[in-house]
Amino acid sequence: MKMYGNWRSAAAFRVRIAMNLKGIAYEEIFLDLDAGEQFKPDFLAINPQGAVPALFDGDGPPLTQSLAILDYLEETQGGMKLLPADPRERARARSLAQVVACDTHPLYVPRVRTFLMEHYGLPREKMLDFLRNAFTTGLNVLEKRLSTEAGTGRYCQGDAVSHADLCLISLWVGTGIFGIDTAPYPTVKRIAEALLALDAVARAHPLRQPGAPAQ
Amino acid sequence: MKMYGNWRSAAAFRVRIAMNLKGIAYEEIFLDLDAGEQFKPDFLAINPQGAVPALFDGDGPPLTQSLAILDYLEETQGGMKLLPADPRERARARSLAQVVACDTHPLYVPRVRTFLMEHYGLPREKMLDFLRNAFTTGLNVLEKRLSTEAGTGRYCQGDAVSHADLCLISLWVGTGIFGIDTAPYPTVKRIAEALLALDAVARAHPLRQPGAPAQ
């Protein structure tokens, strides 16, 4: 498979982990988001949204939106399953994934940060309050749910990695980049550390991709 | 089934449509979001996120996040199918759904609007620029994709209603409420009008639920 991504894209990170866990061979083409490559005509012809990831599985139109790609891989590929078999457990894994992928991540993407600075004239540091609020709101929900709901195990849903974990870790790695205090989220932290210890996650880590700053 | 919802919740609207189309009997308990009922202990015990919808299917823990609920209904209930059988078509329907449910709707929910006004001291009218930007960005992506991609038919994906349509219409009904000019989105409009002509959609419409303002 061939994926258009970027080292710092949380959404591309999720898909890389899934492909590593499932043993899918892929090539990633890293767009330079700072240079606006995602808005050039060549890429807009692939994804009119101007967003990564965009995945090609052989011929056929590109697949977009990370959660839709994760479901597609689950439905079409062999290897490790990343959703439980039980419908209620699947629903919980998906719900936790969407706390991140719907209600948190879209609030701090570059286009939102740019709009806040350009339209409202907010200096960067003040704009970042919006981002920090998104992070802490999302982390609070994850912590409350993961620390109280019976479904939590070694990972978000039981003892097997699921889409919920791919989303959790994609949020977690941002806490370091943006200086978010993680002390209030011990359950999230425990699961994040278990995930980072997996080779499939470590190899997919944003800071290990081409273009990432030196650690 | 029993759902906690609210007349104006775009996410609850999606779930109501799915239950109507599938012929699922349900009761909806309407929380007063303006009075903050979603943040009272009784409801936080159901959904720590303080968000609707939360769905009970018999006993067992509540189901949350509209897209996770839609997949759960698809996997466990009979009646009309709301995702195509083909994996690529399913992926496209889900991707279009997520353009709304991930990248658009979470940007204009009340908690974001409140944060912008309270934290940045923006007057309501100026805050609404953020909301309008979210709407027009999302509608632009939908229009570009729906008007150019081969998969579009009478509805977003072919000629059968899918999760993409439930999300599209949940965004569309907001254009009237917030005064968004819909002229630039003729394909979105065509599909929205086809959807509004369906009894299952019309009965689920926000303005036909208890608590909605008179039209």
C-alpha cells in the first residue's frame, strides 16, 4: 500500500500503527505540511480536503479519514484484529477512539490554530490556550472513562490493542510536544506506556519518521 | 431502546434517523442542555463526557458517540442497511461521514463556542465567525468530493442512504439555524433535499422534537 502522510500527523500515526500490527507492507510519502504541499493541485486531486492520511490500496480511489481507513484495514486485511468481536466491546472501543478522533484532535489541527491567530489576531501563546483546553478536555474524558468503566484492561478495551489505543497514543504523544501536564491522567499514562513498549507503535512514532526534528 | 438526547443535537439526530430507517422502537429522553442537565451527576454517571447521545440497548452500559452507535446498530439490528457491502464503498461512506462528525461538527458545539467567548472575551457575533468557518470548510469539502467522486449517486454513496447521509443532513439543518449561505453547495443541497423528503428523516428532524422552538 502507499500512504501520503507526515511525521507529525496524529491521524497518519494511527494508520502506521495499524499497518505495522497487521504486518501490511507500505510506503509512506511524506508531505511537507509547513510548505503547504497538502494544498497543491497534485494532492488536492487525491484528497480535496487537503489532509493526510490518504491511502492507496492498489488501484482505485484513495482512502481518506483515519478511522475509515482503520475500519477498511480491519475488514479487508489479515493479521492482528484491532476491534473486539463482541458488538458492545467494539462499540466501546470505537467510542473511546472517537473521543480523540472526533472531539479532541480536530480542535487543534494547524488550520484551526491558523484561523484563531489570523482571524482573531491572537498571539501564538494565547492561541495555544485553545489547544491546551482541547487536550485537557479530551484527556479528562479518557481518564474518567478508562479509570471507571469495567471494559478497561491492559489496554483501553480489555487486554488487546484496539482502535481506541491507536487514537489514545496519537493524542498522548502530543502532550510532550505542547507541554501538557500529564499528572492528572494516570490511567491514560499507564496504557500509553504499554503501547509505546510495542515495537509496532515505537516504529510508527512521529519522531522516528523522516522530517521529524531531532529528539 | 432508550436514548438520552436533545432536539438540537446533530449527533442525536443521526441516531434517530438510523433507528427510524431500521424500524427500531425507542424512547428519547430529552436533556435540557441550556440548563446544564448533561453536566449533572446523574447524567455524568451515564456519560462522563457530559454529551448526548447516550443509548441503552436493554441492560448493559450506555453506548456513546454517534458514529460508534451507528456501527453498533448496523452490526446488531435488522432492517435497512446503512453501510454498503463493498469495503471500498463502506470506506468512502465512512470517510464522508467523518468529514462532518470529526472535522466539522466538534468545532461548533456549545462548549467550544462558550470557551471562545469566555476565554478570549469575544462577543457572540464575532465568535460565530469561528462557527461559520467550520461550516463552510466542511461544506466545501463535501461539495468538492460529492460533485467529483464517482461514488456519488442519489445519495452520498450510490443510491442508498448511508452513514454519510445521516451526517450530511445533521450538518445541513444547521445552515438555516446559523444563517450559512448554501448557494455554493448545490450537490450537498440536492442530497439534503432528497433526504428531507424521507419520512424517517422528517420525523427525526430537530425542529420536530420536544423542546424545539416553534418554526
